[in-house]
Amino acid sequence: MDVLDILESMVQTASLHDDSKEPDHTTIRQWQQLFGYSFSEAERKIKEHRSDDDDAPVVSDAHWEMIRYRDDLMFYDKEAYEHSLKLSRRAALKRTKTTPVQKNRHGNPSARPVTYLIKLDGPLSTVDSVMTAGCLSIAPKFLQGTDSSGGPAAFCEIDAPTKAKIETSVGFNDFRPTFIRYSKASKDLSPISRAPTLGIDSTMPQYRCDTATSAPSPSQDQFPVWYFFYGTLADSAILARVFGDEQHQKPPAYDYRSAVVRGGLLKLWGGRYRALLDDPSGGCVAGSALLVMDENQEDALRVYETDQYEVVRCTIEMDRGSVEGLTFRFVGETD
């Protein structure tokens, strides 16, 4: 299963809102309840969102259909969800300005990278042309999917600086490259230590591995691999949608196992939604475990969770013993 099939033809970057349509009272009340606005503020924010001047992220219809059944999106429609992403992004920028810079396992300043897909089309119809326009020395990841008519389409995965370089490249005339924000949970598992691991500062020396005799597990590209879920992903119907199996009348019987992870706790974000965070005191969280078979399944899960989460190592305890596995840790701002 191609993750681009899950996202459908992501060149359909969500139908643009009709800025001539006045927001109705039901929508205004919805935004008041979700975001704490007054009536007039909610009305103004909706109008701004529906105008071309608003900088809210655009979510494809296919992506929204895939995630709309999450518990945390129960009271949202696509428009409100896009606005919530905008608010989260602004909060993250504010935290970046007031929080000391942390470093990743390579010693470089760390920040959640923003990834985009660029459709190979027109003067940018080949990987080489994207490399030239983006001043890249290494070929970007190549992906195949479908376009808005269901026909085959090709994409390259690029970062924000590369997108900016391509946008300022000359010689496109009236051609406008198609970019789609590719929001998925980050995954950066260290090959020399247990970093990142739920509940511990795994960059400390005592958690480094003697790579001559052993390597941290799971590794970055290890499959199959056990994943721990504590929310909607423990529902077969939701997982079927994520994995693209919803065409079956009856959801597939995924082999879930009752499980517990230690070193974590659940907190609320947005006033009502649960998020898994570190608990250095060793608290435990109950949920389910599932054996994820390949990278395609994992990519689908990472897209579902979005870049509000990151993949981290954890020890999963089941009735048959414990295994070293992975889970999604929240990286946004809780209440």
C-alpha cells in the first residue's frame, strides 16, 4: 500500500474556501467553543481563514477523511482543524523564541522539520530538475502516487529550505510548482544510543551502546516492529482506514495485544485530548500493541499522527513477556 494512495492525490490541496460566503451561526458557535473566541472574533477569524490572506496550513480532503475520526477531532470540521494547525504553529514559534535551543543526537540545534512533496510536472518533471532548482547535491526521495483524476503521478520529498529555493528559481515563466505540506511524525532513532526513549534522557552516557557487540533496538529501519497505541489506533475500524483497508465491509482482524508501557503519562491538550508524554518517575500507561509489518504501514501511521508527535523507543510489556518497540510521543504543548 502506497502512503500516497492513503493521502489520495495530494495535488488536490483541499478545495479552497469560498470567501464570499458569510459564516453561518452554527460555524461561528463552533469556533467559539473550540477556540474561546467571542462571537465577533470567531466571525472575523473564519472570514480571514476563507480569504487568500490567511496563512493557515491547507489540509487535503483525502488527509482530512483519514484523520477526522480521531478522538481529538470529534468536534472539528476540516476548516476548524486547519485553523487549529495555524494556532499550534504560532505557539511553537513563540516557544522557540523563549526556550533555550536544544541539540539533537548529532549535536546540531534541533527543531521539528517541515516536509513538503513537490509534484514532478512541467519544467520540474524529473528528479534532476528538482535537484537543480533546489540546489541539491543528493537526490531527494522519490514517491509515486495518483493525481486528482486518478492517473499516475510522481513526487519528490523536500524540506522547507529547498522549497524556498525552488520558489525563487527563475525560468518557470507562468508555471507554478505544486507543493503539498507532508505532515507526519518524525522518526530519528540513534544508532549508538537508546535515544529517543520514552521516560528517560537516553542521550546520557549510561545509555550508549557498545556498537561493536550490540546495537540499540529497534533500529531505524527495522521491520516488522511492535508499536504501542493508547488511543484511536487501537480501534480496528480506524486502523483499517489508516492502512487503506476500509473497502472491506468488515475491518480486518488486526492482531492487537493488551499491553503496558512504563516511563509515560497521559496529559490533556486542547482541554480534552490525551497525549503521551515522558514520566521519569516510571509511571505506566495501558493500551494495545500491534506488530507493524513494513515501512508502508509505518508511514501511514506517521501521517495519521502528524508532526505533533515523534516516534520513540519504549519497552512494551505484554502477557507473553516484554519486547523492545516504538510508540508516538507528543511534542506539542499540553494544558
